Amino acid sequence: MAGKMSKTNVAARRQAREGAKKTCPECHNELEVAMVVEGRGKTTMVRLCCERAASADASSATA
């Protein structure tokens, strides 16, 4: 059993998984997420990267 090679390239799978986590599927920028507490105590996850992208688009459209 010593010297038996694994069929799965673990390093390549880890690199692919980490690369997928870093970009947002919506705006394709670096992923930034925050938890926001609403007035009634309900928590929601908000993508800050998408909000920043939307505000940047709005400011460039007015300029």
C-alpha cells in the first residue's frame, strides 16, 4: 500500500474551489458579504460588492 497514488488531484480541486469563492456570480467582482440586521431583528445576508457595482454604474451614468 505504500506509494499508492491517489486518482484525485487534491491540490487542483482545492485551487478550483477557492477560485470560485472569490468572484461574485452576479457582478463578477471580488465577493464581499455582510450580515444586516433589520428593524424587527431579522438578519439577512447582503452582497456589498453588488451594491458598490450598482452605485458605481449610477455615478458613471450621470457623469
